[in-house]
Amino acid sequence: MELLDESIVPEHAREVKAEARAFADEHIAPNAEEYFRTGEYPWEILEAGQDAGLVAQDIDEELGGRGLGLEAMLAIAEEFYRADAGIALTLQLASFGAEIVEKYGNDDQHEEYLRPVAECDQITGLAVSEPQTGSDLAGMTTSAEKDGDEWVLNGEKYWVGNAVEAEWLTVYVKTGDADDRYSNYSMFIVPTDAPGYDAEHIPEKMGFRASKQGHIEFDDCRIPEANLVGNEGTGFYMLADFFNHGRVVVGGHGLGLAAAAIEEAWDFVHDRAAFGRDVSEFQAVQHDLSDMLIEFERARALNWRAAGKVADQDNAGYWAALAKANSTEAAVECAERGMQLHGGRSVLSENRIARVYRDCRIPVIYEGANAIQRNLIYRQR
């Protein structure tokens, strides 16, 4: 069954899509069950992805990357997440937030921080959420205060990919107290070996077990003034633009998971008998599978249309929110139907459908919960 066909993919992104599929078939899918069971960080697969030119390659060619655009990153996401969401997220988080530094940072920051990531000598991450605050980007309390030629950070960040593993992070903190709450935030490059930086892995998650998130505490963490990205007070607007691109790619997370759920359910019902008949012969089963395909194809068409709109900066926030909400919810719908079609065997964690079901509950929350996406859809139309 070929669900993630290339016919909807722009021609310029088809080659990297084929590379991603070959890599996923060789490195991700065969190891998915083991990494889900152990919950270990897939260093070997990450390094293989770096060697294959499929990690951190949205960074510009002049800095050592491939300069892959949004549609190429979406094509990679579909293929990786179809194979396994946890390993896929590890691969895609290796450069998460680097795009902000590339777009708004200066040449010195590019050379010192971006080039090692693009050349796969380092990994990075983005710290936004806090223990008590997630989707409210203008409600974060972690702060940075100027002290001479340094900034001093205090507070906490949560759900940070690579908080423990990365060499540096892009960190979103409060630097002002203006009436316009959206102008109070700035972005900083924070090395993870900076004095006052302390991180630990958060407790184990129900899904995405091969991807590690951390809890960071900043206790008078000092960084040079030169580590401010762009202008003070513009962090919220940087992040909003960044998430427009990210939400399209997260839609790809949902599409890959939905495809995996459909594949598993299709194979299962065509290889099982009940009441003297092949399970696939029952009309109710056929309707369930048809509904899964309807959800998937509808979401994929919207997601790829949104990718083009966001790439062209055509009402990007609206289209990004549509794609993220629809595709991630399509994954949930397909996984739930897939679980039902598997019957009692669906609850065994050794089965792919059980892992997909656990995993698909997570993208509806990250990169802005889907309730927030609906707010954006309404306000930006």
C-alpha cells in the first residue's frame, strides 16, 4: 500500500523524499520497537542521519548545510514519522531553533554556533515552554537582566528537546515589562556548559520514547551580551514566524503517523479470519478503512497546500494552523480506528499500532495545542 506517494510533492522535494524513505527503511523502522522498549536516545541513528545529509540540512549551504526548504523538510517528516515518531523527533530536533539564529542572528553567531550544527559536529535545541506555561508565549516568566556586558538568566524551561544532549540552545526569555506584552521577550543563544545552567531529563513519556526532553533551571546563568539574537524585545515575533514553518512540518508528523496506522490496520484485517470469513470482507471493516483513507487524503492535500502558502508567506499563520490541527487530528482518528480493528491485540506494546496510538496523542499538543490553532484560524481568516 503506497500512501505517501510523490505525486503531491513538488518536484524539487522528491529527491530528498526518496532519500528519507530509504534511510527510514534501513535505519528507523527496523529499530523502532527496540528504542520504544528501552527509551534510550538513538545516538547511532542520529549519527547515521547526519552522515546521510538528512539532519540539520535546512541550514544554508554557505554554512555547511543543504539549504533545504520547507517542502523538503515536510517530505522528510512524512517518511521519518511513518517509520517511528520517537526516533524521527530526535533527528528533527537536532537543529530545532537553529533557523531562528540563521534568520535573525549575525555573522559571528552563524560561524560560531550554526556551522558546527550544519556540519553535524554539534546538536542544538529550542527552549520555550515552562513548567506552568505552554501555549501562552506572552505569559512566560523566565527572565534575563542586563548586567554590564552580560545577561543573567533566571527561571525554568520544560519540555526542551536536547536540554541535556545539546551543546547550545536558543532560549526564549522575558527581558521587558512594557504594556504591550508581546514586546517583552527576546531570544538568546545559551551554551549548555554556561555557569548556572542545569538540566535533567523529564520523567518518561507514554510515547515518543526515543526522543528526550528536559527540565532546565537557570540560576544566575550568565551569558555574553553578544549572545542576544537580533534585537531586544522581538523574540515573540521571531517565534511566531518560526512556528508557522514548524507547524507545517508537525503536520507532516501527523501524516506519517496516520499512514502507519492505516498500513497496520490494512495488513491486519487482510490477514485474519473471523466467523468463517476474512475480516476484510465485512462491510463495517471496509467502511472503517475507507474513513481512515478519507481522513488521511484530506489532511495530506491540505497540508501540502499549506506548505506552499507558508513558503510564499501567503497568510502563513492561518495555513500553518490549519495544517497542524487537521493532520495531527487525522493521525489520532486513524490510530483509534486502527486500534479498534486490531481488537484485543491492539493493547500489546510490541505491536506497531499500539506504539502509533501512543505517539499520535502527542503532536496534537506540541508546537501549540490544537485549541490554540483554532484560535489562530479564526482570528487570521
